[in-house]
Amino acid sequence: MTDHVQSRPNREWLRSAGIYLAMGLLLVYILLPILWIFILSVKSPSDIVAVPPKLLFRPTIKNYSELFGYGASLVGGSDFLAYFKNSLIVSGGAVLFSLIIGIFAAYALARFNFKGKENIAFTFLSFRFVPELTIILPLYVIYQKLGLYNTYFGLILVYQLVTLPLLVWLLRSYFEELPINIEHAARTDGYPWFSVFWKITLPLAKPGLAATVILSFILAWNNFIFGLILGSKSTQPVTVGILSFISSQEVQWGQMAAGTVVAILPEIILAFMIQRYLIRGLTFGAVK
């Protein structure tokens, strides 16, 4: 009996150790590509092309300095900041535009009952099912005729196919989880609908709203096809701009890796920011 009781903590310890080991291996598997790109970004060109790859080398920040236009002339380095600015404008504008439209659509789908409600909700979701390559050529022709090609507004508009479905569906789920009795109580006290929505529902939904906005921004930031086909050098995002380090003469691996590291920094920062908002049950007990 005593041996059985003593063996139980041992089994639990082994189980916990196995779980932590599996999680550690998974973390290494996920972070290894990022670590590899970062190592490339601080290597000199001779170290990058060395065979076999050098594990011990002298780090350098030359790739980063050239990336921002300092030092030797690059194929695309001096334009990197312009591409980065384009990504901020297009991704930020797309999320803002989606937020203005999607927040009311999500609330209506969560709170109101009307004919065709689920069909409309599924239509929003179906936008995510269609591969971008299947619609990009018709969009290119339409954009050329409407004068939307190579414009910030045109890219922001087409990015709604990326950001709007996600924003509507996530916010709809979050609105459905908020206690509707809070809104009923406010309406009973004489508040009009919009005041209830603006002063009560939105503050309660702030964690879900922030998480949804951040996820939508990351999806827009990572988009490649729309910027490549529907924009040119003056409006293309950083995901396309990194290709400028590839020329017919050479591939500037160091600068491309440095550009990749800088390009993923906003996503890493937002990923850390999103953790504080992914807390469930913030409104539990609010009615009481």
C-alpha cells in the first residue's frame, strides 16, 4: 500500500516532465526558423555562403546598416523603409476600415434575429475559403479600369477579403458571450440603443476587440499576393519589398534576412501584446 502511494507522485512527476519536454521541443521547432533567419542577418556574405555552414563567426550589423541605406549600395535596401511604411499604411488602414464596418455587422449578427442571418454570416466566412490566386486576375482587370491599381485605397479595399471575415466572426462570438441582461437593464433605465452599445457593450468587449484587431493586423501584414499584383513599387508592402534583394546578378541573403527580421518585429510585439487581452470571463458576475 505504501509503495503504491509513493509510486503515484513518481508517475505524476514523469508525466509532467514528459509534457514539459514535448512543449520545449515544440517551442524549439517553432522558433528555429526565426533563429536561423536572425543568425543569417548577422553574418557576413562570406560566412553565409561558406560550406559547411559556420557555427562560429564574428557577428556584424552591416546587413542592418545597409538595409536602411547606410554603407554600400544595395539592390533594394534604400527602399526598405518605404516598403515598411506602405505596410503600415495598408495594414493599418485595412484594419481600421474593417473595424468601422465589421463591429456593427458582428453586433447585429450576435444580438438581432432576422431572416437570412446565418446565410449572411456564412457569406462573410466564405470569403476566407476562396484562394487569392483564383480571383486576382479579375481583380487586376477591374482595378485597372476603375483606377484603383497601385493606390493605397485600392489595396486597403481588397485587404477587406483578409481582415473583415475574421473580424466579424471573432467579434460576433465575443458579443454572444456578453450577458445581454446588462443591455436590457440599461435600456430599462432609459438609455437609447446606441448609448448602450457605445458606453456599455463596447467597453465590456474591449479585450476581445483588441485581440481581434491585432490578429486582423497580423493577417493583413503577412499578405503577399494582393500587394504583388495590385500594387507597384510606390505602394507595395514589405512582404513584396523583400524580393527586391533578389536580382539577376546575385541574391543578397544577409540583407534579405535582416529585412525579414525587421519585418516580423511588429508581429512579435503584437503577439506579446495580445496575451493580456486573451482573458476569459471578464464579465462574469457583472449582472449580479
